[in-house]
Amino acid sequence: MAHHNSRRGGGDPGPQLSRHAQRRLPPLLGIRQLPGAGRREAGDRRVVAPVTPLRLAEALGLPAPTDEQAAVIAAPPGPTLVVAGAGAGKTETMAARVVWMVANRLVLPDEVLGLTFTRKAAQQLTSRIRTRLARLAGSPLLRELDPSGALRTQLAGAEPEISTYHSYAGRLLSEHGLLLPVEPAATLLTETQLWQLAHQVVRTWDGDLDTERTPVSVTEAVLALSGQLAEHLVEPEQLAEAHTVLEKLVHTLPAGPRQRGGPSQTLLGILQVQRERVALLPLVLRLHEALRRRGALDFGAQMSLAARLSAEHPEVAAAERAKFRLVLLDEYQDTGHAQRVLLSALFGGVGEFAAASRLAVTAVGDPMQSIYGWRGASAANLPRFATDFPSAPGIPAPTLPLLTSWRNPPEALALANLVAEPLRRKAIDAGGVTVDALRAKPDAGSGVVALALTETVADEREWIAERIAAEWAERRAADAVPPTSAVLVRRNADAAPLAEALRAKGLPVEIVGLGGLLATPEVADIVATLRLIAEPGAGSAAMRILTGARWRIGVTDLAALARRARDLSIRPHTGDAAEITDSAALADALREVAPEPAEQAGLADAIADPGPAEHYSAAGYARIEALGRELAALRERAGQPLTELVADVERTIGVGVETQARRAMAGTGAGREHLDAFAEVVAGYAADTGASLGGLLAFLTAAESVENGLEPGEVEVARDRVQVLTVHAAKGLEWEVVAVPHVVRGVFPSGAAAGTWLGALAELPTTLRGDRQQDDAAEGVPVLELSELYDRAELERAIKAHKEALDRRRIDEERRLFYVALTRTERTLLVSAHHWAETGTTPKGPSDFLLELKSASESPDSRAYGVLTVDEWADAPDIDAVNPFTDNPATAEWPRDPLGNRRDPIEQGAMLVRRALDELRLRPKKPAGSASNETGTRPGHAADSEIRNTATEPDSADDHLADTAVGHESHEDAYGHTPEPPDDYFADLTPPPDDDYLTEYDFAPAEFGEQPAADPDDPDGWVADVDALLAEFAATEAAAQEVELPGQLPATALVELRADPTKLAARLRRPLPYPPNPLARRGTAFHAWVQRWFAASRLLGFDELPGAADGGAPDAADAELIKMQESFLNSAWANRSPIDVEVPFETSIAGTVIRGRMDAVFAEPGGGWIVVDWKTGAEPTRAEEPAVAMQLAVYRLAWARLMAARTGAPEADMLEKVGAAFHYVRTGRTIAPRTLAGPAELAELIRNAAPGDSPSATG
């Protein structure tokens, strides 16, 4: 807090550090004075560029850049700020700048550093740069520019460093952290792990803490305050001093006119918040000490320490400047203060070093899309870039625009520009970074923009659902794929009702990210099952399982189960109250009213012991018993490792199969991605010492509130469903159809005032923030004016004005958020509001944002005139109007029918399957070799052994069987409809009885207890199962059965198809999981280790690699793995740099999709490539070599096709440049066949499996 005689915190001398970090950087060595500075041929790059961006694009077969893009691509070395509007192609332009500088010998590929915020963005930028560098390496232009071949060699062996800001900070600490000192190998804690540690600190706190807050609330405040201190590089002592200054001012200023007595309640309330904040500082310090003892960091500490390291130790900046010549800073408007200090200390400044090096720093950002202020991003960083990274002393860095939107139609851009106009005017008035209006691309087609204001929120949801359904119907009528579609909400709570309205129109819907990973249905079912295994009293988990889509226990049976739980509880009888005469009797009475948890039975106990069957419906009792058996079996296996237990639960409850079926029917992998993401979370937790099931469940409970249920698996924009997500989550994405609902007062913009430092415990005083306003500049957080105050009345007026300024800043961020929402559309934009919500006695009505759009579209003087249509505009309700929802409250059926209106056709389909299975069971066995219908098919139906290639068929037989799984949610086609059977398909079937589906649904007898009487000699049915398997074997022994070829095969299947088609057919006919194999696990571990090796900085020796220092003697398996690692490090491949590793691919050969993953791809002299597959097993015999080589042939073809797609060159030309080899790690030998099968030979191999020549399996 500045003294009351200061104004606005003074001028801005640049990014500031607290205490010791505040000293200025001394002049550093010039680039020519650095050790090894001129070591490369491309050392002196200050030459006239011979290649223009246009010529380079033509040579690489890429679209010609616009004039704006060309100016950015060919900007001279030095700092440059690029202001890129929404959809302006910034990633493409950054990649083009890298290639242009490489082609002009200004930088080498490994002298490029690119930083962004997400792994996805880093991967996209890496992919674009790699693709363009590969095109450059294979272009005739390079031969002209590089006749000696030196640059071509460098392109083959060097790559840029592209990472996230946090990963880069972590690398700096790992390499230089001892200078602070910070342990280089410090563990980075997740938010949940950090919360658990902080909560432990709070619960065990033994000092004074005068607060009425709960331990959970204190924990949250301690974490938030710690994060704020780290983000703004503030020491705890500075915060305590700032409070002292304000308190002294409040108590020393005299009363103002018409003021009596001491300070007002407003001022005392503010001081109370300041005192509580200071009281938390000892707990913050205790938390920091606990982190140090554990050798751990959190994300905030990682970035703040990296900033301190860079600013306090000039040698770190010298090392980074010697390493990099081009630095790309993506999404700079979302960086925080600590990141600003870090980057400016490393790559900014105006000293001798900066001027001599001519380091090219290109920052890209859009001030109109700065929407993450609530999580530390500073909108002030972008305008301050020009002075943090000056071109020369006193000369700010130049600013270049990218204003052509390659995404939005002109109509949507007109509205977005209208919304951004007030922000643009403010920036102009303040002399900050300005962004001119975006313009559409030259050939942009027209779009559709529609507004609606409805009477009720239900009407608004209906309007949105109808409009999106109409878009899908139009595509369906044209036999085209559905449009990508999204509904962008301001609040999480609005997502589920909108999703229901969309589903009611038959549309498939996905709620993306809301509630996090733990809220996704498949993960929630696994967690609920885990809770039932470990916690019999977990009532909410039991209710989810019992009433969910799989078991669907009805209300009557639930009540009976609850009564059974009460009966199982230990409840001592105490008699009447009058009989309580001593303390023991009183204790017994209290125990009866509030029993100990161990004495209280839960629903899980009742499921395990449901009691007499007559208390339940017949179907309900059968399901409860089946669930009890399932849970009992899982509890018996609860002692296995957590990762295996979770996988066991996934298999047992069937969610994995269901997500695979959903993928097959709708092409969506979201469910599987969520399960994989959850498995990674469990594996990460299980790696900690002392991990247990109880600890995992506690960890997940904390994650629900701390990390919003954990981050869900990354889900891309999908065409097969309507996606519902928040506007914040939508940034960077785009859809053809976008709806922005609930643009009403109090929602968009939000009516909830953001917490400020005057009332929020975890907020810092604005004068301590690194992003505070400086001098008269408008950017930055407003600072409380405490200068020239003469009494408490003036102080209160200053505080009021300060609050208003903070609120205006909040509204500006809401406006930027609305701008982001409007610029997500590629074609159709729907914006809507309502008068009446489902609760409340006063109407909402349209917000100023929506009224601005409507007013501008109706004004001939506006650029937005006539760009939209108003579908509906309901009149405002009368003053005395009553909320229509008051007399007609919303109702819903519970438990919900998971199949809804699709129940009848799915039940009938399930009956067909059960009937066919019953017929197979009842059919008399025939002797082996019988010539009659051995396949078990009915007349008129295709035999199971009919040969067909399913490469062009959407689903395999397994997928169709999965679709009939009763009790799981049905699977829709891309348009949300369940395929209808022919009208007479069910003519010979008796329709299901019209009973309550919740209690009387006719489940398969074999699954829910309506089973034949158990054989007393075989109570578990093992003998019967074995007899059935033997009978099946005998039935197929005499006749070879032809097996259909699936539409998708792994690359390794072609090896088996070439070597032993009969074995492959047998495996396809009866796919079984492979047994546990330590060799396979060791091979997997080796491949992961090699991937980490190639990702490392090469500065580590073998004994410095992760895990090398683990104590204890290795077991036999570990020793074998270490031998393989040592053998690899002695090979030539360990010293080469691959251009890509672990490359997944899908390619079509003869109509069959072949999938695989290439271990590593290396560039070869002359512009070619070699694909290398690491083999940890034995070398093949000579007889096996032709079959094994098929795997390499597929890899070779896949990489050639990938390069042809990237470069536009013919596939045949690329194929000639690609080689492939196996490297056998145990022997150290690399085997590269001289000739490999080409596309025609591979196609012939697959076609030989077509009808007439299909591989067959006997028995």
C-alpha cells in the first residue's frame, strides 16, 4: 500500500520485484562475446533477406500471405508486438515466421523458442512448424539457398523448443534452481494435492487465529492468498505494512462534515478484512515451510521463483539469449505479472547486450480477448510489452496488426466490432494498444444472425433447440454431415437444462467440461462403485448406482432397502426418557439418537444383505442380489494396486464397453477419453507412498471442490453432437452454429460483483499488485487514491469511487467475454434472452449487451444495420406481473428413465437378441461334421460364417451386440435418432408388458437370478460353463469357419495375416485379452523411457535420468530393463534427434483402415526419412522375416502418405524417400530390409482375405 501522500503508485520503471529482486539488470555481454557465439555457419545473420514471404509460400505450396501477414512474417530481428484479432490466423503466421527466418539464415530451428499456455496449443504450433520445415527441406528452393547442404543437414537434426509457459519455467528451475537455491528435482503438486497439504496445515495449526470461518474456508483463503503473493511477487512483510498504512489513515484522519464519533461501520469492516488477511500470513508461511520439507512446489511458486531467478541472476538470461535467436510469445494478453517479469528479464531490456543481440521477440495477443483476469492474467501486459521490450532506449517496440478474420462471416463480425467499440475508444483515449475493427476474408460467404427475447427461460431454450434442430434437419435432408454446433453459457448451472431441451428435439448432446472429469457419467459411476466398496455408509454413491441406468431400482424397492439398512444398524434400547437416571443411561440414549458411524448400517450393507425377498418386487430383489454379488466380488479384490482395481471396476460395471459402443455408433470417443484421463489421475495418485483406496477417495472428494472435479479429458470440436460449454472454455474453438443464450441482466454481464481487496480475504491491495495502473495510463487495476485526503468523509468518497472503478473494469472484462462468444461462429449465430427465469419474483429482461445489438441493427447509421433478424421479441411484463413458473413449477420423473422415448424399439431389439440366444441354447446338439445348418442361423438369415469384408461397414458384430445391452443408455446416430427396424420386424413377437419399468422390467433371466436350479455338485456353475465351451469346440471341430475381416486392423495384424492367416482368423473369431506378460510390460516401459530420452535436454547422463537414483537393488525385471536401456544408449540412434516420436496413424489399404504408431522417425541426408521401430524381443528367423517386414511396409507407407499430405508432393515420390528398420535393443542390431512391400502388395494381401479366399479358423 502506498503512503497516503503518493499518487497511483508512481511511474512504471518496468516489471518490479520485491526486496532483493528489485535491483536492475546490469549490462550483459554482447552476442559476439559469449562463449561459442559464432560457432555455426549461420552465425552472422545480419544480411539482406533473399526470400520474401510470398516466394517462400509459393515454393512450399502454401497459400499466399496477406500484406499484414507478410509484414509480420518478415519483420526484422528485434521485438515486435502482433495484435491478432479473433480468427486472424496467428498460429499459421507464427509458423510461417519461423520458416522464413530459417530460410533466410537468420536463425536455426533449434534457436527458436515458442511459449504458449496449453499443451494442445503447443502441439499445434509444433506440428505447423515441423510441417513447414519438412516442406522447406524437400523443396527446390532450399537447394538454391543452400548449395552446400549445410542448412539441409541442420534441418534434419534440429527442432524448435515449443512448450507451455509453466513448462519453460520448470526447465529454468531444473537447470539453474540451485542459484536461489531451489531443489532442481522439486515435485510439482496438483491443485488437489496442494489443497490437501494446506488443509493439513490449517487443521494442525496451534497458533492464534481469531476467525469464525470453517477450516475449509480458511484453507481456501490461505491457498488463494499464497497464490496472489506469488503471482505479484509480494513478500508477506509488504502486505502487513500495507495494512498498517491503511489502518493508521483510518484512525488518524478527522471526521468530515456531518460525521460523528469514530470511523464508520464501512471503514471498520474494511479494516477487519485487512486484519484477518494479515492473520493468515503465518499459515501461509507454514504452508511454504511444509512445501520445502516435501521438496515440492505449486504452479504459482514455480513461476514466481523462475521470475526471481531470471531477474536476480543475469547469467541465466545470458544462457537463454545464447541459446535462442527467435522467441515467440503466444496469447500474451493472458500472461500474469510473474510471467511478465520472467520474460522481460530474459529477453527484454535496453542494455548493450539487448542492442547487440538483435534478439527477435514476437509477442502475439489480442486485448479484446483478455478474459482470464479472475485467474491471474493481466490485461495490462500487452500494452506494456512495447516498453518492456523496446527496440532501442526510448523507442518502444513496433506493433503490427492481423485484422482479417478467416473464421467469421461478415454479419457476426459486424456485431463483434460493435461490442468491442467501447473498449477500443477507451484504449485510444488512454494511448494504449488499439485494435481496429476486424474484417472478413475476401471470399467470405454470408452468415445468419438471429436474436430472440422470449417470455420465459423455457421458451428461450425451446427456441434455441428448434433453431439448432432445423440446422441439423436441413443438412440431413441434403444428405450431408451435421454442422458443428455449440451452446455457450455464461454460468455452469445453465448447461444441463439447455442440454435437456436439445435432447428433447432428438439431438445428441455433450456437456463439455462442466463439473469436471468426476462429473462425467462414466467416471462418476466408477467413483460411486469405489465408494461402495470402501464405505458402506456412502449413501449418495449407493443411490447413484441403484437408480442409475444399469440397475434402475424403483422407489418402493429403495424404501424397502432403506428399512433393511435401519434394521441392520446397532440400536441399543434405552427405554423412556424418565428412566434415564445416570450418565451411562444418558450416553446410551444419545447413542440411540446419534449412533456411531460404525454402528450405523448403510445402503451398501443392505445391498449385501437385503433380507427377505417378499419385501421387494421380484425384479427389484433379483437386481439387488446381482449388485450385491458384484460388489462382494470387487471387495475381495480391493487389495490389488489401485490402477488395477479401477480397471477391474471399469470392466465389471461395463462402462468401458458402453463408451466403445457409443464411439462405434456416433463416432465419439469422449467417454473413452474421460476414462483414460481418470486412469491417469489414479496412476498419478498411486505413485505416492502410502496410496490407498481410502486416500484416493479423499483425494477425489477434495478435487471436486478444489479443481472443479478435475480437468476432463481433452475433447475436440465434434460434428456428431451439440456441445454445451462455458464461453471461457470455448476460447480458441469455433463451430458452424453457435448459440449464446441468457444474455439477460445479472447473467451476461454477470451481476455478481467480483470480490475486491476491500472485502475479499484473499485479494491483495491494488497498490501491491504488479498489474496496477501506472501514472495516467488507463490499463491496469485501479489504485485507491489516498493522496490529499483531509478527513474520513473524503476517504469514504475515495473508496466509493475506487469500488466503482473496479466494477467498470469487471464490466469491461464481461464485454470482452461477450466479444469472444460472438466470434466463435463460422456461419450461424443465435443470441437470446428471456424475461422470466424459473425462480424469482421480478423479471430478468435483456441486458445492455443484447439491447446494443438490436438497436444497432435497426439504426441506418450503424455498420451493423440490417445484419440480423429478430425472430421474437416479447414485451416486458407488467409491473404487477407474476412469474408464470410460480403456479406451474417444473416437474420431473425420478428415477429418470435412461432410455426415454427410445425405450420401445430398444426393448424389442433386446428381446430379439434374447430370443435368438434362447433358440441357440435349446437347439439339440449335432454330431461333429453334420452337414446341416451348423452355424446356428435361422432360415432366411445370413450365416455367421458368411465371408464379407467389413471395411466399408460402420460397425463390427461386437459393436452391434454392445448396442443391445439392456440397462445402458441407447446409442443414437449422428442426428440423434435410433435406427428404426422395418414395420413387420417385430410382427411375430409379443410386445413387452406395460408395467412400471422401474420395478417390473423383464431382464434377461440368466443375468438377474431367474436361473435354472443350481447343481448341488456345481454351485458356482463352473462345470456347466466348461461343458458349454467344450460343446462349442466340438461343434466347430469338423468344419472350418470363415471369419469376416474387420473394417479396422492394427498394423501388426498384417504380420500375422502374412505369416499365419488361420491363427489370425481364430483370434478374430474369438477375441480374448492377452494374458499378463512381464515381457510386454517391460517392452512398454522401455518404449516410454525412450520417448522421455528423446524429449530430454541431452544435458543429463544415463545415471541422471528419472529413476536412476532410486534406492535398493533392482529386481530381475528392472535389471533386464536397465540392460536394454544401456544397450540403447550405446547405439547410434541414441545420439540422433528424431523429427517425431510415437506418431499415431490411420491409413486405408484396400478399403481396410490400418492403425498403428511409429516409434521414431529420423531425417536422412538427402531429404529422406527412416522410420525406426524399437524391438525388445528376439530377432526373427529367416523364415519369419518376410512376414515381420509387413509391419515396416505399413509404417513406410503411412509416413509417405503423411509427408505427401503435408507437402502436396505425389505419394509415389515420397515413398521413394522413406525407409524403415527394426532396431533390436537386446542385440543392438538394426535390420532394414532392402525391399519392402508397396501399396499394391499390401492391398493384395488384404484382398486375399475377401470372399472366396478368406482366412479360416478350425475349432
